[in-house]
Amino acid sequence: MTAFDDLTRLVPPPRRSRNPATEWPAVEAALGVALPPDYKALVEVYGLGQFDDFLSVFHPETANPHLNLQRAVTGPYGALWALRTLREGGEAIPYPIFPESGGLLPWGITDNGNVCYWRTASSNPSRWTVAVNESRGPTWDDFAGTMVDFLLAVLSRRRRCVVFPDDFPSDHPTFTPHDG
């Protein structure tokens, strides 16, 4: 059993994704980086939506500018733009920012505005770990596993993310698909 299998048992995906198949080579070329296989699998199986009405994973094919992966990475007012702006303003960002070597690369956001990042310190995307930054604050929470490992650990309550509210996740976490 893999962490992905465990996640799909804990939080069943929609019967079928509402999103068209993703053209991964084009997405990765536009971003300038190969993406982790667990992220690609999650996007293909779950599609666009929210875990437990709180945590959304950025999707490469959505028209929703707030949930679009490419906009979060390269767009004006995206997650990386915000980090760079904070750093330029003197705020300490404890990691490099993509495309810097080992830089943070966003993969998700919460309803509270907390942003989930990959720490791209490995040349192998399968080994990227997770860092979560609280919205409008300096607190970071590091997780020494993949995105799917993180989702499984948090949604199963085996690990508490310090920047998430105490009532997340619920006792029976769900995934709600969204049109995108």
C-alpha cells in the first residue's frame, strides 16, 4: 500500500474527475520544472476541489485564477510573487524561492490563505518535502515527506499542522470537487 492508496481510502475521490486530462509535458515546460508524480496522480484522480472544505490543491488546468498552479507560480499576485514582495520588504523568508536552487514552489492554499509549498531541495521531485506558511504571518511548518504524505498525515490527524485551525480536519474528512 502507498500513501496515495491510504489517502483515497481515508478521503474517497469523486467517482470521476470533472477535469480534462492534463497535458503534463506542456504544464512542466511552462513552469520550467518537472512536478512530483504524487501531485500528478492526485490531480488526475481528484481533479479540482477542496479537502474537508478548507484545503485546495492548485490545479494546472483550471480557469479559476485563485487555484491555478501556473498563476500561483509565475503570475502577478501569485504565491511566489507575494513571497518575493515580502522578502524585498525585509521580511525573513527561511527558504529560497523558486526558481532559486531548492526554492519554494506552491502546491496548495487554504481558505484562511495559508500556502502549502514544496521544498525543491532535491533534484528528484519525488523527494520534495513540504513547508506551510501561515497567512499574513511569519510562522512556517515543515513536514519531511511528500505532498500526499502530508495530506494523509494531516487529514488522518496523525500530524497537526501548526498553522491550520484546531477544527481542521473534521472527524470524517471529505473531498468536494469544483468546476474549474
